[in-house]
Amino acid sequence: MTTLGLFGRINPEELILLLLIILLLFGSKRIPDLARSLGRSIGEFKKGRAEGEQEAREAAAKKEDAGKKDKTK
């Protein structure tokens, strides 16, 4: 079974119903475009998160180096 945060457990029948509703709302031609856009968005988010983590590590290293220099004086 699939678990989603606020909704609890979703059984297969509910998942099929949800997919059918999405198909009716967006149509079969738009769903691949939506999935592609979602995939790109997730990729950009992961890339941005990785860059942010790298910047945080570099800032922490600079701060640590500055602290070591102050102690040696």
C-alpha cells in the first residue's frame, strides 16, 4: 500500500480512481507534458538543493578556518 502524509493509506482502488480523475481533468495528451514538466522541476529542485548544501559546507569551512587563524594569534 502507498502512504501519503495527510491522507493516510491509499488502497489500489482509490489510486485507480485518482488516476482516472486526473485523466479526465487534463486529457491524455497533456499528461505526458505534465509528467515531463514535473520531472524537470524535481531535477531543478535537487540541483538547487545540492548547490545550497555545497555553499553551506564551504561557508562552514571558511568559518572554521577563520576560527583556527584567530586561535593561533
